[in-house]
Amino acid sequence: MQQQEFTTEIGGRKLTVKTGDIAPQANGSVLIQHGETMILATACLNNQISNAGFFPLTVNYEEKYYASGEILGSRYMRREGRPSDEAILTSRLIDRAIRPRFPEGFKKEVQIIITVLSYDKENDPTIPALLGASLALSLSDIPWNGPLGIAKLKYLEGEWAINPQQSEENNSAPELMLTALEHESGFLINMIEGQAEEMPEEKIIDGLKQAQAVFQKTIAFQKEIIQKLAKPKIEMSLPPLSPETEEMKKELSPFLAQQNLKDYLFGFQGLAAKEKDQELKEKVVAWLEEKYPEQIKIGLEMLEEEKSSLIRQRIIEEGIRADGRKLDDIRPLAAQTNLSPRGHGSAIFSRGLTKIFSTVTLGPPEDQQKIEGMEIVKEKRFMHHYNFPPFATGETGRVGSPKRREIGHGHLAEKALSPLLPSFDDFPYTIRIVSETFSSNGSSSMASTCASSLALMDAGVPMKTSVAGIALGLITDGEKYKILIDIQGPEDHYGDMDFKVAGTENGVTAIQVDVKIKGVNYKIIEEALIKAKEARLKILKTMTDCISLPRKELSPWAPKIIAMQISPDKIGLVIGPGGRMINELSEKHQVTIKIENSGKVYVSALDRKQAEAATNEIAKMTEEPEIGKIYQGKVRKILEFGAFVEFLPGQDGLVHISKFVSSRLNKVEDVVSLGDVIPVKLIEIDEQGRFDLSAKAAGFNPKK
């Protein structure tokens, strides 16, 4: 196919799409350039139907170091290795946006690969990456219901800016990344990812509404390309059921009716609900093993469909959930702090059967994580890591490096907490939180936000206020809908939306929305945000009843850090030749010392007295001479006309023979010897920077 080019404007900058023989063997491919940021998006289909029992979609966002025009990576391995957390999070973002638009029942493996070929550090690759995934699928023969509208918003100078350029100044500004689909009533939001600084819900709604014009533009632009170049879609046909399967379904349906599924599904909470569900499953499996042993998998799928239908029907028609709660009810809450003897701060937060243990570790500035990637090279001061072991759901499984889901959940809680942390100047610590999922039955990511907030307070980190998170769900039949507060496992599994919001009493700090249906309208989002705030305030009450203010004292196991400022031209004096001086100070006082180019010095030690002693020594070494001030100086050299005295580290001045005592002095040696420590007063600093000292003016009283 001959290459074709299409252009539009996003955020005031030209965006170009090239199609044709870009990646000719892929089912669909596009090359997209925005400014000087350029990505290749490809979509490929495996024609074999998967037996995995779920839709096997994989999305890979591939950062390439060469994209930014730099040679990055390990000194010994100058090539890309394991994807960065940022790349994994972007892969998840794209996956969440496109996954709901594949046909129900589609089981062929699809792989989307986004390769960042060029990055200009001004135009976010995420926008062309989402656009590229949408277009590559739309132009391919893979069944997919697009295209997606895409918008990125930043809250700058009191208003939402649409698709602004990246810069250091706006990097930490409140942000929303959105995708939507066209609908006869307007647009339906199908993915939200955002971070804010205690932003009122109405401002978030305002941002979503402002994005509509960009949705319209990006969808219209894609439609223009699709109409000209899209391949016919592969007809999706499910393999016909075997006679044995049809017979099994006919017999299983009345058997399930005889069991009265409602007796197993409704009125049970926590472990009791799980036990009843397992009892039902075992009964169905026993029946299948006796009559249709080859059809167990299909039979259990049929059971899942029946369970989903009953649970959803009761919520829509009666407003009652499987565990008996009303739609706005939150499961029992509990909070506890100060659990780990050696942790610098720790807490457990429980909501129903979901239980999270979080622990805080404080470290000196040099413990910051060094990040070197395509988009960022920086030191990261705050880290939140989330773990989800198999025992959290009562199962066995692989234990090892974190999976994409764990990285995503950890990052969501990190975003929720970040805006409430003290500045590095006010609290010069590296902060790492680890959240361990002890038990999970719905929204462990939001529970880890609560547990981590409690642990930070317990550690004495001067948080501005507590942060809580809650997950909401949605059940809709296409006309009526019900929003559920505090969804648990089955409601997440059988529901239509996962709506997570974290924040404080004052507003939202993080939001993440995913849907399984086409999308949700603005009315549902607005209602969900209001309900989320009501639930958040209830959770915050439980948290503040446990601990309302940061502890006044840090853990005895936490390092004590003293920050000081020295003149940048004195840095070399503190470091010394080959690092000799700083190493001697560190060893002498059992401290670690970090010096920044600005002259900011951080001294840390387990014993504060050691840190203070090292700080005092550095202060003396770097003190600026002050005329009229009296110092205790050491005699370093004696001459006929006087003596040179080191009155500050590395700073020598002359005490003339006439300025030792009031009477006439024949020899300097009559009153001082080499190595003597005597009081001296700085009288003058001449034009050449030489120091004139007087012992007599400092009250020197010779013992000789």
C-alpha cells in the first residue's frame, strides 16, 4: 500500500499520521508524529482461538533510549532492558482504554506494540500512543469498536489547559488523561487517570466537560482516515457447540434452578460468602464430573453467567447487594497503627475482608531512587510499593517480582499521597512505603492508600492531612443504573465500572476510572464523585479516630537529618582532596553526608548528637571570616615579625609581633609556641584578602 499522510492540530501543534507500508506484515500500523515526538503503533492478531478462558490482549509501550537522542542505560549494558515503571503504567493505560471495545466473547490473542522512535521532551508520547493504538486497531481487520477520543488536561494558573506542552514548570500540576467514545447523546467516558491537589469535585467535572471539543476533533480526524483506508473486519464467529455441550446445557439449567442459587449467593458476608460460593461450585462440579466430565469448564462458565444475572438483577430491581448491604453502605472499617517494632511507622487498615499492612521507612537524601529513562532522568524521593501475594485470596501461586497490576496499584496510591507530603526542604527524608495485601476482597489499592496514610502519620511524617480512598461500581441494564459504594470482589467481577477516588476532606488527590461497557455519561460520573466524597469522609473519620496528627517524635530507628547551607565555593573544602575530608568526617562521627551543587548539606546519623557534632565541624570549616569576631586559633607558623594562626579551618591570619601583648616583645616565642591555641580577633581583611589578627585585642594572657 502506498504511504499516505494526514495532518491535524492538537494543543496548537501539528500532528501527522502516516499510513501504508509502515509495518506491512502487521494487521494494522500507523506512524504518528506530534512536534518532534514520534511513535509507531502496530496491531497484530493470532488467528488461533485461545483456551485461556479470557480475552488475551497484551499492550507493550516500548521506550527507546535513542528516542531522546541520548546514550542511556547501565554503563555495562547500553541497551534497553526491563521496561520502566513509567512504560508499564502507560501500557496499562492504553490497555484500559481499548480493552472494553473488543466484542464480547472474542478469544483470539491480540497484541498492540507502541514503539517510541523520537521524543522531544515537550510533547507527551502518551497522546500519540493512545491515538496510535486506536487507529492501528481501527484500520486493521481485527474486530474492534472504535475510534477513541483522547484528551490530556493540566490545571495551570487556575484553569484547565488542553493538551499543553510538557515542561518542568507544569510537570507536577493536576492532570487528567481521558478517553471517550462517540454516542448519540454526546460522549461516553471510558477511561480516566488523574492526579490533583485536593481538587473540588466540581472542578474535575468542569475539566471533563471541557475535553469534549478535543474528543470531537480526535474522533473526526480518525474517522477521515478510517473511511479511506480501513480493512474489512474479520467476521467473528464462535465455533458451534458440540452435541454433548448442547445436551449438557439443557440438563445443567434445570439442575441450577433446583439448587436455588439465591440461597448460596445472598445474605452472606466475608469468608462466609466465599465458603458458600465454593460449596455451590463443588456441587456443580460433582454433578458435571458424574454426567459430563469433559464439559466442566463450559459448565462452570454457565454457572458464572447465572450468578452474574442474579446478582445484577437484584441490585437493579431491589437496590440490595449480595451481602445484604444497601447501595451506599460501607463494610466494617478498622484501623490500627504502631505494629512493626523496627518499622519507622506502620498501620493496618481493614474494610470488610480487605486488609492491608503498610510500613514506612525513612532514609537520608542519598537513598533516593535514581531513575534514568527515555522521558525522565531524576532522583525520586517518595516511593510506594504494593504487593499482592497469593494467600491474599486464599490461593497458591507464583511469588516473585511485581506484576503489572501490582505496579499500577502501587503507583495509584503513590499519586494519591504525594500532594500531601511535606516539601523536601521541610522534611529532607527519602520516604518508602510498602503495602502488603494480607487479604483482598475488593479495592485493595484504595485500602493501601488508607493504610499508607496512617503509617505516614505513625512515622511522624508531617503530613498536611489524612488521605483516604474508596472504590465504586456500576450496574446498568442499558436504561436503569445503580452506583455501588465500596465494591467487593463479585461486584467488581460482575459489574460494569471500577471507579476509584482518593482524597481528603477538601478534595480529590487521585482518580482512576475503567469500564467494561461502552462508557459512562457525565451524569453518572458526577453522581459517583459526590457519593465517593461522602464515603471518603466516613473512612477519614475512622482513620482520624485512630491517629489524627503526625507523631511528634520520629522512630528511634529512623535516621536523624540536619540540613545546613554553605557557600558553594566551600564545597571543595568540605570534600577535601580525593574526598579525604568528607570521608574522615563520616568515619569520625558515624554519619553520612550529602552535598548538593547549591551548597545544601545534609548530615544524617542514627544518633542526633553525632549529626550535630559533624554539622558543627562543617560549620566551622565553612564559616565566613567576620571582622571584629574573636576566634580560638592554632599557631601554625612563627616568624621574626609575628605568627600565622589558623583561626578557621583552612583560614590563616597574621598576628604581628606588636599585637600579642601590650608591652614590647623581643621574640614571638616568648609568649607562644607552635600548636598553641590562643584567642585572636579579626581586625582587618585587606584588598588581597589577607587577614590581620590581634591576640591582644582578644584578651590573650600568655602563660610564659
